[in-house]
Amino acid sequence: MKHFRLSAGRCSTLQIRTFDWTKQAKRSASDALMATPLTSSFSLHASMSASSPTTSTTADSVHIDTLISYHDRTKHFFNRYADGPHGLDWANQPDPFRRYVGSPVVPLDHFPSPTTSLFNNYPYAHAFSGCLDAVSLSKATLSQLLHHSFALSAWKTSGFSTWALRINPSSGNLHPTEAYVVSGAIEGISEVPFVAHYAPKQHSLEIRCELPSDFWMEMSRGFPEDVLFLGLTSIHWREAWKYGERAFRYCNHDVGHALGAISVAVAGMGWDSFLLDGWGSEDLDYLLGVHGRKSIPPGSGKKGSYPELEQEHADCLVACFPRLSNVMKSSDRLSKDDLNVVVPSKVLLQLVSEKMRHMIWNGKPNRLSKDHMWWQVIDKAAEASKKPTTPAQVVAKPWPLQTGMDVYKPYTLWQVVTKRRSAVNMNPNQTLSFDAFYQMLLKTLPSGPNAEIQGSNIQVPFRILPWNAEVHMAIFVHRVIGLPKGLYMLIRNSEHEERLRKSLREDFVWERPPKCPESLHLYRLAEGDCERVAMQVSCFQEIAGYGCFSLGMIAHFDTIKGKGAWMYPRLFWESGVLGQLLYLEAHAVGISATGIGCYFDDTVHEILGLKGREFQSLYHFTVGSAVEDKRITGLPPYPPPE
């Protein structure tokens, strides 16, 4: 890969309205490096007096300071990267498949082709309409839901190496996210309510425990009869093996990818999905059977055998059920029969304490690596971002009207979901029509393409999230026909627009691009060729400049001060949901995409003129035409190769 150094003597500079971004970015990186010295220590009680939030409790203030320290420590700079392994220890690469050895295994139905999929006849765009007929809960329904959100999509082989790809994308294809099913009795799976772990390699369920009938009755109270719940957990070691301290960020990106995959998969069944954010981390640990974590011995920050690092951390719980609310017409009012329930109830929490804490679980988790490397800051960030249980009201959301679907290829939803791939290289000559560009951006709007005010998450896949949008998009337009090259900003929450305008560079022009849809709050900030700058800020990766466009996801970071430390990972979840949508949209219009987790954080902020921490860049992305590597051979996902 060719590297472009940020030096006026070694590469041409990008001039945008008299700004020399390359010199300014380099100076910013150096200043930031001096302000954040590299040390081996990481204080749980970090001193952040200049930016410490005013919160209701001292404990939460300490947790927020811990996460701010983690976030600053794990930023990349031009002359140093966040701490990580010096080379990859291939002998200890984690097993990508968690198994619970000794638990009863129930094989699920396979959907190897469009003719066998329950939503094979639906065009991709119809999943966003809210008009599909709902299927009933059955073994086939659950099989499809898991198949189209977490299953394998292909195997790849090159030389003596073989590896699996999955429906849900993952940083480095390491897949730290595990999925669990909490459900009532389903014929062919279990005669009683159960908790099961999903094994994607076998496309099977591992039954971890049988739920007491009174527990399931209380858990499903207020939901439709066919409700089931999906729980997500993370194994931080899987990402830390390759990425070191920055791994906690990537694990939470992948939770977001998984949430986006769930939302689209259930929408294709005529179902709906909601993240039940009233559940706290500790109660979810007991519900999903991943409690009882052992602490790592103090001072064990070197390579060694630390099986405790392979423990799972409960992230969230999602309710999935047949769609209730109608598409918005003249009013967005909901009928009295729509969903309105407080989750989890006090009675359910009492049952968790009385029964789930003493449950006997089937199976023992398999060992993923022989030896490990402990990155202490990940454990402290995970501990600081735990969410307390705060029962919340879950209310059904209306479905937004959809428009402008004629730019997509004639693909079914099955084809887009199962054929999605992360591009490794891109064709620098590929162009994109501005109609397709605008349509993709309209799909990224949280409130739908016809809403005058953006913010509320009601469009698939964002409707799975219970909070209003916190993430915006700074877009480098490279090759979109009819649009000038340059830097653009898409505002996804109208309440943030004034603050963003004040926070960004004063001489940005804030011009509406030609023929831009009214509901798309898209602005051209500066005109110029951004290809090299996009590469440079994304760790010199050519793919960021060779796409039709690339972008940085800019999060309203100050929300963790108002809502709590537990909101920190949720900002990455939202970024991951947005990334999953961009993956699918790119494939639906006939090109490709890939997420970029490596970028120079504060250099991006300097380019935009951002100061302080009110807004932070959390994820990069690029969309373009993938260049296939002919040396790699593809194999079908099932049955898996020997």
C-alpha cells in the first residue's frame, strides 16, 4: 500500500478555501500527542477537571471520567497508534466459534437459496415499508431470523487457510458478538420456555436452560403472543487479540452491526424489534447465563494463560414480535391496542433475583485460546460503562412512508442480506449517480425520508434503538456524478444542527447541493479533491479515497454527561447500525462498502474545526466498487468444510 506522508515537501496539499489541511492536521496530531502522554498506567479515578461532567452521583462522574480517559488513550495519531500487540500471535488466534460443550443441541432449518427463504419473493426495499404480512412464530421462523442475522454467509479459502464469513459484519472478521434466544415453547425446539445459545457454524441452538413457566409468563407479559427475545454478549478477547486497547470500541461497533442485522431480518418477516434498554448489565448477565465472571489477578498485564479473558459480557436484549403499528398516513397516533409496556417489571426483576441467579446451566464454554494478552484498560472501560437496571416504557413506533426506490438493482432482500461482503480493495474509477447517492442517504435518516424534523429513530434499522439519533456523517465525496468533490455534512438530528454549525469551521459555506431532497439535511462545507485527505485520516488506507465516497461518523459525545456512562458504548452501537445499513444499501445499488475502524481521531476533528469533546468521530466508512482477489476461492456456508 502506498503511504502519503503529511508533509508539504512529500505530497501535494489539499487546499479548501485557503486551508492547508495537511499542515494543520499534522500540527494538531503533534499537539494532541504532547497533551496525552503515552504511559503504561491507567487510573480508574482519572483527573479530567477541565471536562468533568456534572452528574447526579459521584460514582457516575468517576465512570464518565474513566471512559473519557479510555477514549482519549485509544485514539490514533500520526506518530503513534493506540497500544496494541506488536505483531499477531497466530498460535493463539481465538476460536471464532463459541460452543457450550455438553448442552443439548437442536439443529435449525437452512435457507440455502431464495426459493427456500420465507422472504424470497420480497424486493430488498420492501423490508423498509412496514407493509409485509407477518409470519407466525415457529421453528422455521426462528431459523430464518437467526440465519439472516447471525449465520455464515460463505467460506473463503486461499492456500492452506480457510475462514468463514458471516451475515453480520465484524471488525477484522473476529466476531466478538454472541447471540442468545429467550423464548417460550416452540414445537421442534423445546416443549417449555428456554434460553439457548446460537451456534452459527452448525446453525443450531444449544439449550442452556429451561425457564420456569411463571418467569416466562411475566417476561412476555404485555407483548404479542409470538414474542421472542434475542440477547447479545461480547467476548472482548476476540478483538483484543488483534487490536489491543482499541478493541472495546470495535466490540461495540459489532454489537451495532448485529442490531442492524436483527432489525432488517425481522422486518423482512413482517416483524418488529425493539432494544429493551431498561435491562441493566448485571440482570442481563443472569438472564443469559454469563454471570459469575472471575477477576483477573492484579499485575497480570503480560502474556499468559488467562481464561478469564474469554468470559462474555452481556450487552443488550431485543424483543422481536409480529408488527403492530401501521404505516403513517395522515396522523402518527397509535391505537390503544399498540404496544405499551414497562420492561423489565418489578415482578420480573424479583424473579431474576429469586430464580435466574440460582439456575443450573447446561454446558461449559469451550476454550478459545491457549495463551492471552491482558489489556487492563478494556476491563476498566467495560466495568465503567455497565448500565444499571432502570425499567423503561416500551411503546410501538409508527412506520415512515418510503419513496424513491427505483435506483436499486432487482435484488430480493435474501440476495442483499446473504451476499453482503466487506470490500478489501476498491476500483478508483467507479462512479455513483447522485440519485443513488441521495437514496442511500435518505435511508440513513432516523425518522424516514419524508420527515421534516429528523431525530426520532423510527426507520428500519434505526427503529430498534430507543434513543434519538446521536450520530451524524461528515462525507468526503470523491466520484458522485453531478456533485462537486468536497466535504459535506449530513445532519441526522435536527436538534444538533445549530450546535454543529457553531462547532465547525467558521468559513465552511453550508450550501445545499443541487437537487437535494428537502428532508435531507445535507450541506456542502467545502469544495476540493479530498481523496488523499480521506486516505490520510483513515490510517493511510487507499480504500478510503478509492470509493465513490467515504465518511466519518460524528457522534454527539456529550450525551454521556447527560444520560450516564452507560451511553458510551451505545454511541458505537448506533454507529454500527448505521454502518450495517450502508453495507446493505451499497450492495442493493450494485456496489460494495466496508467499515474502517482505524483513523486518526483528532485529525478528523481538526479538519472539521471541532474543539473539545462535544462531538467525536467514532467510525469511518467507504462505499465503492470492490476489486475481487482472484487468489481467494469462495465456498458455500453450509455444510462447513472439514
